Amino acid sequence: MRALKSYNPSAYESLLKTNPLTWSRAFFRIGSCCNDNLNNLSESFNRTIRNARRKPLLDMLEDIRRQCMVRNEKRFVIAYRLKSRFTKRAHMEIEKMIDGAAVCDRWMARHNRIEVRVGLDDSFSVDMNDRTCGCRKWQMTGIPCIHAASVIIGNRQKVEDFVSDWYTTYMWKQTYYDGIMPVQGKMLWPIVNRVGVLPPPWRRGNPGRPKNHDRRKGIYESATASTSSNTELSRMYRVMTCLNC
């Protein structure tokens, strides 16, 4: 932030208005067992409902409900067939931490605390009683970091025994156990004394090519951010002329 302030004070002031506590990992709330700070979930959701957004209101909501209902059932089937103790992604992270523990040096201290060093300068304090580490990754994700994994392996214990229960297959099954229930058709809906949903008034459309139903880009998003071609010229700032001109 100091480097940004010296480079561009205006960008520094505008960035402070976005509440840095919400996007800086240093201020994340511990205990949530989640280290994700991206919006990939919302991007995937917007892409999934792209066709549904072209439909009228009730049809759109019904289409989204069915998609969520089917997705929950598929997730439960995957979780039910899994025979391992943890999910596949959790197992990959655990193995990654175990491999990284091989390059750590540790020194014991009082009250079940250990100092762990990685490299020449990076040292962290690991408290096995509170299950915390100075790097805060263990508290944030619920999976022991490489420093904690080094201590656990040094004590001849299993790293899996110190992983949060939220990553177990049992919890995965419980998450999708109920899901979304089917809904009767419109003909079987209860009749209420209210005016039904009326269609929008007809109007002549604007001339030219009709717009699609893509998500609107934000003010800080580029209209050409989705293109991966380096040779295609953007239409931004291009002067458009007709054939006669």
C-alpha cells in the first residue's frame, strides 16, 4: 500500500474505500476453515444461469431451482461413493504440506511450543496445545501448514489427525444430504387472491443487433478482459465508418 501511494495517490485513496479488511488475507477471520478470497464461484454461477436469464421471471427461477436441485444430488452421489476419510482436494493439500515439511528445521521449547524455520530467515512459532501457527494458515484453513506438519511428523503422529472435521467425507455427505425438493407444476400451485405476474408491455425493439444476457461488466473490469487473443484489435476507441465514407 505504501508503494502504491507513492506511485499513484489517487489509486491509493480509491482502494482504501473498498475496505481492505475484506480482501487482505492478513485480516481474514480465523476458524472459518476457508482460505478462498476469489469470486470464481459467482463467475461460474453467472455462466451456469446464462440461458435461464433469457426467460421470463418465473421460468427463470424454476430453471435455476432445477439446476441447483440436480447439482446437489450429483454432489451427494459423488460424496457417497467416496471411500476415503477426507475429500480429494483435502488429501491433495495434506500431501502437499507433508512434502513441504521435509525442508523445515525445528527446535523444541516449553509448554508444547516449537520454533520452526524454513530457509534461512523465516521462522514461525507452533503451539500444539492451541493448534496454531505463526503463519496463521493452520487457523484459517483447518489443515496443518508445513510448519505444523513438520512438528507432527517429528512427534511420530499423523497429520490427518489434526485436520478439521469439515474436510471429512462424512461432512461432505451431510452438506448435500437434504438438498432441494421437487416442486409441483403451476397447475397444482395454491390459488391466492392476488394479481398474477403480467408480461411486460410490448414495445418496438431498438434497431440493430439485439443484446445478449451476459453479466454487465463492473466499472473496473475491462470489456475485452475475456479475450485471450493478442493479435485481435479491440473496438474500443476505434472510429467506425460506413461503406460510403
